[in-house]
Amino acid sequence: MQRYGQEVSSTKRGWAKELVRLKAFPHQPQFPASRLQAQLSAADIAAWRGARLRVNSHGAVLRDMVLLSHVLDVARRDLRFTHKYKLIRFA
């Protein structure tokens, strides 16, 4: 996530708010910060999402999930992490 913040977020218009969200992720209850990308499961994300929904609005949680999805996708595609399936999908 640190690399994403430096290389990707810094090029965006809303970079400051995005960096705040990225830095807050590891401190959120049930965020799977100790897991490698290849070890993440849908259950890990669902547990984190559920914990977030208890204290935050649906919109805030959705923004966090979209950001996390992009972080994981960029890590897989551009930063050469090899986890091949898409963990989060939004319709």
C-alpha cells in the first residue's frame, strides 16, 4: 500500500484524501493487514467490510472498498504481484 500511495495516488487529483484513507487501512478493525495478497480471501474482506459498516456510512465503506480493489488490481497488474484472480468485483 505504501508503494501504491507513492507511485499511483500521488498522480491523482484527490491524492491527499486517498493517502489518508490508505494510511488508515491498517488501523481499522479486522483489516487483513498482516496477510499477503495471495492469502487474502473473500471472507477476510467481508469481515473487514462488516466491521466498517458498523461504524461508518455505506458510502464511506464503498469508497474504501473501491480503493482497496484498485490497490490490489494495480499490485497484481503493474507492480508484478502474481495473484491472478480478482478478489473484489463491483457491478
